Amino acid sequence: MPERIHLAVALDGAGWHPAAWREPTARPTELTSARYWRDLARVADSGGILFATFEDALSLGGRSFDPDAETRRDRVRGRLDAVLVASFLAPTTDRLGLIPTVTTAHPEPFHLATGLQTLDHVSRGRAGARIVAGSSPQERANFGRRADGPAGLPASGRVEDDPALLAAFREAGEVVEAIRRLADSWEDDAIVRDLETGKFLDRERVHRVDFDGEFFSLTGASIVPRSPQGQPLITALAHQTVPYRFAAEHADVAFITPADASAVGGILDELADAAASVRTDEQRLRVFADLLVLVEDTPAAAAAAWRRLEDADPLATDARVVVGTADDVVEEIRALRDADVDGVRLRPARLPADLTVIADRVVPRAAAAGILSPDDGVPTLRERLGLPRLASRFARQEVGA
């Protein structure tokens, strides 16, 4: 059992509850403003949160397979691009890791890789990505380049029973591999800046990536020099067997959604079994459990706030929901720590209200209880998670001119 674990937050619009935008504390007219996201990030940064993830999707209805999701008028619609938001937030924060969601089905892998490398540079080593496999029919329609893809979970509810979903995860794995290879294409010392000889770049230390996969191929080096972490932190949300296997093979961090702390052990066992069969990285997969939280001063006030939200627009989620006080949330975090997770990712039901309470009350109380890992001052997000900075796989290999 780890003595101390990390806390992260997941940020999405006005909050994770679909009725959160109706709350008096919400700022629904500012959801597409730079100030709104800067304010949220600064609260998390000053509150000692390890990293924040930023949700994203490629259609108005989000990741939903509901055909009515595009036309609903009673929920938040419209969002900013997560990678661009994270890049904007980088110079406004000091320690907070910045992990935007990236969908692998439509953006070009080269563009994803260079965007994440750029984020790692401008954040001085605090970049990551939350990888999302596949796309909804609405997302595919927005791009208009491919008609094939998942239409939703099959009747069994199992990813492995749908060839389209299996293909989406294979494609996502190729995208992660491309991101990692392109991040390695420059060696750390490729830029020599020799004024006497006029030599800026050692071309032999920039390497061509030749990738020929099932879904795409690429040839060439990244246009972005090697970034502070070497490779951005790769994360993935996993709910069942195929996503567990994907996370075990391709991710540095997996987010899981146990029903409670007693369910964690079985999930960790399945992830460990998957890692034993597919993982080539010697580093152990880090696992964060998700909690969706609404926090008030008293249990009665929290229950009343939750009822108000549910009466307006009921929430559907597979994450554990905690409605109560800061002490209640700390006890849930403690139970998950005792179940052997490496961290907990909190999904605030309401923004900015619940994020503020997390920073002002939950984090200090969890730290005082000896649950949280202190900030040891190491510079990069990977290092704070105990992950090494990997050398380029192409180091000292020559490349043709």
C-alpha cells in the first residue's frame, strides 16, 4: 500500500453535472473565455493539485452516441480546443500538469505529436495527453473523411464484441506509438548553436521516423526539438477489458472508475495481467481512481444541492459519486489509497464551486492526514510521478540527409 498518493482534477465546462451551468455560482457566459480557464487552472495550481485534465470532443454533443445530443438546448454546448487551452495556461501556472484530451480518430498523428511537444516546451515539462479512441457518428460527420467507426457500445456492453471499437483502439495505439517516436526523433543535444562554425543543428542527431501501420504511415522527423520531458505523459480512461489492455500497453497513467474502494483490487489485478502480456515499458503503470464530487459545509447542504441538480437534469455516470463535506471526500481518498491506487482524480460536479472547495479544504485536510505526496520540487510531471526521462530511442543512429 502506498503511504501517500497524488490528487488530480478533471475539468469540463461548468462542471461534470449536466445541470451545473444553472447554479448561482456558475459562470456560464464565460466558458469560452481565457479568463475562466485561467482562473480554474490557478486555483488548481495554487491548491497543490498534481495535474488537471481537460475534456474535449469533436462535435457539439460531445462524446455521446445519442443522436439528440447535437440539438439539445438545455445543456452546455460549445467548447474550446483542449490542447490550445492547455498551451495558453502553461505560462500562467507554475507546477500544475496540463493534460488535454485528444481524439485519435481524425486529427493527424503528426499534428497531435507536435502540438503536445509544443505544450511540453511552453509548460517547461508539464504536458500530457488523455487519449480517446474512436469517434461518434456526429464527430465523423463533422470531418466528412470517413464513414466507418463505432456507433455505440454493442448490446453486450463489451468493447470486444464490436469490430469497429476494436479497430478504434488499435488505431489509437498506433497514434500513441507515432507520438512517442516523433518525440524521440530529435536527440537532446541535436541543437549545437556553434557560432564559430555557423552550425545550428547536428543533422545526424535528428532521426527520420518510418512508421507503416494498419491505419496510417508517416516518414520524417518532428519539426519540434526534443522537449523537457522527452515524451509527454500519456494517460487513458479505462472501464473494461479492452481499454484496460490499451492502457497497460500504451499509457503511463490509467484512470479507472471503481464502484467503491473494494472494487479496486480486481481492476488492478486485471491491469497487472494485461501489463504482463503486452507492456514493454519497464516502468509500472500508474493508476488513478476517479471520484465525482459535490462538496458543501454540511451533509444536508450537499444533499440539497445535489437534489437541485438532479431535479433539473439527472446525471448518468459510471464514476463513484461523493456528495458531502470535505471530510467525506478525504475519507473516500483515504479508502482508495488503502486499496493501492497511485492517485485520485476528482471530477468537480460544479465549476468553479467544487474546485475551490477541493483546493481550499480537501487538499489541506488530506495533506494533514498524511495521505498526499508532497511536492518534492522536481521540475517535470513525469518526475513527480516517479517516471524517468527516457533517452531517445534513436540516439546516435545516423539519418540520411
